Amino acid sequence: MKKGSWILTGYLMLTVMVWAEQADTLTHKQIYLEDIVVQSFKQDKELAELPVAATVVNGTMLKNRNMTSIKDLSAVVPNLYIPDFGSKMTSPVYIRGIGSRLNAPSVGLYVDGIPYFEKSAFDFDFNEIDHVEVLRGPQGTLYGRNTMGGLINVYTKSPLKYQQTNLFFSTASYTNIQAAASHYGKISENIAYSVSTDYHHLDGYFTNLYTSKAADVLDEGSGRIRLDWQINPALTLKLLSSIDYIDQGGYPYAVMDITANKVGEVEYDEYSFYRRTLSTNGAILEYEGDRYILSNQTSFQYISDRQKLDQDFTAEHLYLADQKQKQNMFSDEFNIKSKTDNRYKWLFGAFGFWQKLDYAIDVDRFDMNMHQNINYNIPTYGIAFYHQSTIDRLFTEGLSLSAGVRYDYEHASIDNTTRVSMGENVMEPTLFDSNLSFNQVTPRFSLQYTFPSSQMIYGTVTRGYKTGGFNTATKVEEEYQTYKPEYSWNYEFGAKTNFWENRIRAEMALFYIDWKNQQTYQRIDGIGQILRNAARSTSKGVEVTLLGNLFNGFMLQANYGYTHAKFKDYYYGKEAGTQENIDYSGNYIPFIPDHTFSIGADYTLSSLREYLDRITFSVNYTGTGKLYWSDSNVAESSYYGVLNAKVSATKGILTMGIWARNLTNSEYTTYAFTVENSWFGQKGKPFTIGTNVAVSF
């Protein structure tokens, strides 16, 4: 973004703030926007009052926009991009240009306060979700590891606040069938429970021409139980347990012509799939005293998955990989925060975890009659302590200063055994073990000024980081066995305001990110593809959000995000047959769209005589691009847009709807990559239309 554009954007932001401040002194008439204000586990204020760029999506919007998974959040959050990589094993999340394609995530995920460490657990169907929070920018001071880009908080419904039975069924083109049921009830006045289950089947959008069968057939199901107990007015206990199973034919990849930006038809000989069992369990105990709130969250998560992949993605019988993974992860977090109206507010916390990952990978190269078997396990443990202080009414009414710091210590080790055979010739196993430990300090500073009419401007400086790890290629020299953590400094200026008699809420943020020790994938001759701390990058941009209740029953939401993310210093390494490093400095960071745009509207007509209680019309347009698919920037995806719509009608306990996705049948590429100088890509999902029926009583 040019310097003049930054100055103009900042001037417009301040102009809007001043105009809104003046307009709001004329009237304080309250109208009701969507219920998007919630309190977080680690915060002492509502998100709308905090100096953070955040988007909250409530259950009503999830239903109206037919948003069924975490990938759909891209349609309502600026500068959020979650590409479809062909299976639920890999769900990379990018916010403001910060993300990770293959290794540990750079954006955190919590569900009901329980951390999800592995990207293979990120993609699950939204069922009985109360609301979702997306916090943009580093959240490491309060949330620690792997939240350098931001954080996604998902919350399910509390049975203490919500008692009802729900039945749901949906069917759509491509034999896309979903069914769900849930029940919320009370055992006594202070003890409530909920049980829910859902099932999803898809015949597949893409046909494998070699097998004449669908490449991306899907069967998945999940179940969740929750118990909330108000032990006494000050003490609450929540018990949560969920299980999720997926059997997915994935990876509908095909040869891609990068010159024409066209993806061909899927045609490879080996059936590829992904299967996952995910179990998550947690207990949250909260005590609310007169002057403080004390919370403790304990969780255990188990993942067992398997991926089988035709790695050449052609009709030739060349490569086949079979990978199995198991994760056991235990975590506990203690948090205490003040509960007073004093000028000074504080928060202290401690977090600890233990995680063990076990991998087994078999790789066959049939043209060489070669088989590789790689087994490794990675136990990791860590501990963290954090604090945040806030001083309100600093020097003047409305001015607040907040400062926080977190200390993290983490230790990991690896035990790796690789066996290679060429026909009858079995080579000596390659063995290596290594250790990695590091300390991180992540401070955060913010200054905000809140006007008498609740308008706000703020500035923040935050440090974020992502953990280091191990390379597990077949032959790893000592200097390449580990890679270090990467970290960033994020500088942000933002404003939040309401205007037009509080009918419209507007938020804007400018950001600049200095990203160091960036972990990038590089191919090393004789070793394979590994991660190295090889780059330094910058990302800068702007975000604008408008949410309005323009008149009774009509909700409008618009989001725009611009990200300018480039490698500042990046030498790829020597290619085969050359002695010179490749200089990618100045190239755009791949998988990051420079523009994200969405606009959506919901219009509800109520009390339609005796025929209907209400009817809701929803439409949403999402635009993305352009972006590059590799560090070299030789392949790109141009800007594309997708239009979705839904109409639903309610009478009594019954709601029926009809919906459509990609109404214009827009052609676009969701993912592209290169294998040994050949390009492959995945097409976006085509036009889909469906109906659903829901019963609530």
C-alpha cells in the first residue's frame, strides 16, 4: 500500500470518528443489532469494548448464511482466508498474511475454552454452535503458542440458558445429505444437560476419470454431550465431551495449466482417502467472588487418523504414501481476574500441556521398486505464565492503558527410524533422535480512548510467535534436524464507532507486521523437503467492517480486507545442478489473497397473517484474490467471487428453507502446488442447491 493511501485511510478513519461522535451527541436512541457481544474466558470486558480487531458471528447468522464449517467464516471476516486443501486433514488458516500451509498452525483454535493444537482437528461441522469469535492479530500474550496470526473461539450453547429439542434434515445436489438432532434439558433448577448428534454424507463433486468413481465422497458423524451445574450462586462446573469421525475420499487434484490458470479433470489410479477419529473432553470450573473471578480449564484430546495418497496424481503407477498418526494431548489452565469498577484491573494465568505425536509413514516408488518406512514419535511439554494490567481513566476520562506479558517454556524430543528397501535389497536403518527447547516472552501494549458516546480509537503493539519443531525427511543432516520458532511484531491502529442513531456499527483497523525467522519449505538435494528459518517478511493492510440494522428486520454486513504481504529477505537455497541461491526477496508470500471482500444481507418479514410466522431472505457475496501458489510467484489465482443465497420460512415449530451455493457457477481454483516441476490444482465447488427442514420444540 502506497504511503499516500495509508495517510488517506487514516484521515478517513479519523473523519468518520469525529462525524460519528458529533452525530451521536444528538440522540442516544437505542436499536438492537445482532447479539454479537460476549465475554471471553480470559477477558474482563466485552469484545466490542476491547482494543482488538474482532468479528463475532452468532447462531442466527450461521443459520441464515448456511455456514456449516470453519471454512465458511471466510465469508464474514476481513483478511481471513481458509483454503480447501482437498481433505479435512489439512485446514490452514491465514489472517493478515500470517499462516502455515503444512506444519503447526499460526492461528489458534479453542472450542468452549479447550485448545486444539493440530490442524487435522480444525475442520469439523458446525452443529449447535452458539457463536464464533475471530480475533485478528497476535494473541500470544493471553493464549500463547501458535496464535501469531490470530485466534478462533467457538462456543456451543449452554443448557442452563437454552432448553429445547431440535431436529434437522437437509438434502442437496450431489447427494449432499445432513441430519442432526439435539436436546437441552434440566435435571433440576441448577443442573442442565445437552446431547447432540449429526451425520453428513456426500457423493462427491468430482469424478475420477480413471476409476469412474467420485474422488471426494464423504461420510462423517459426531456426537456431543455437555453438563452445566450451578453448584451455588458463585460456583459453576461445566463438563464437555465430543467425538467426531470422518471417512473421506479426498484430494480431487488434477493437472493444471498455470499459463491459462485452468485445472483439468481428476485422473489417477490409486484411491486416496482421509479417515479421522477425534475425541475431545474437558472440565471448566469457575468461581465468581465479589472482587475476582477464578477459572480452571482441564482438557484431554485424542486424534487417530490415516491418510492414503496417490502422490503423483496421474494414471501412472508411480508413488503411493500411507500415513498414520496418533495424538494424545493433555492441558490445564488456571486463570484469575479482577471483578471491580476500580481504575485498575488485573489478570493472572498459568498454562501447561503435554502432547505426544506418533507417526508411521510408508512410501512406495513403484518405478524404482523402492519402499520407505518412517516411524517417529514426538513428545512435547510446555508451561506458561501470563499477566495483564489495565488502568482506566488514565489522566483523563475515557483513556485506558493495558500492558501484558507472557513467558513460555517448551521442550520437545524426537525418535526417528527410517527403513529403505530396493526390491530384495534392504538397507541399514537410518536412526536419529534430537531435542528442542526454547523460551519465549510475548508482551502486549495497548492504548485506547473511549468517547462519552462509546466510540473508540486504539493502538496496540504486540509480539507473537509460533513454535519450532523437527524435520522428518528420510535423511536429515544434523544442521537440518530442527527449525526454530518464528515470531513477529504487530503494530495496529483501529477505531470502533456507531452512527445513524446507532443503526450502523463500523470498525476499521490498520496494521503492520514485521515477521522474522519465518519457517519456509525448501527442497534440499538428497534430503527432501524440509522447513528452514529462511525468510523475513512484512505484512501490512487495512480492514473495514460495517454491520447495520437499516430498518426493522433488515440486517446488512459488509467486510473488506487488504493485505500486502511480501518476503523482505528470502534465499530459497540451491537447486539441483546449480551453485547459486535463489533470491525470492520482494516476492509475494503464497496462499495469501491481497483482497478479501464480502457483503451480505438478511431480511425478515414477520407476522404474515395466519400463513407464516416469519420468512427470511439471505444473500451473501464473497470475493477473494488475487494470490500466488508458490514462493516463486510463477502461478497465481485471479480475483474470483462466489454468490450464495437462502430463503427460509417458519410456522410454529417448523422451519423450511431452500439454499444455493455458487449461484453463478463461478470457476476458480482453491489450491495449487507443484510436484517435480508439474503443476496440479483443485477446482472450487460448483453450483449446489438444496433444501432443509428443522423442527424445534
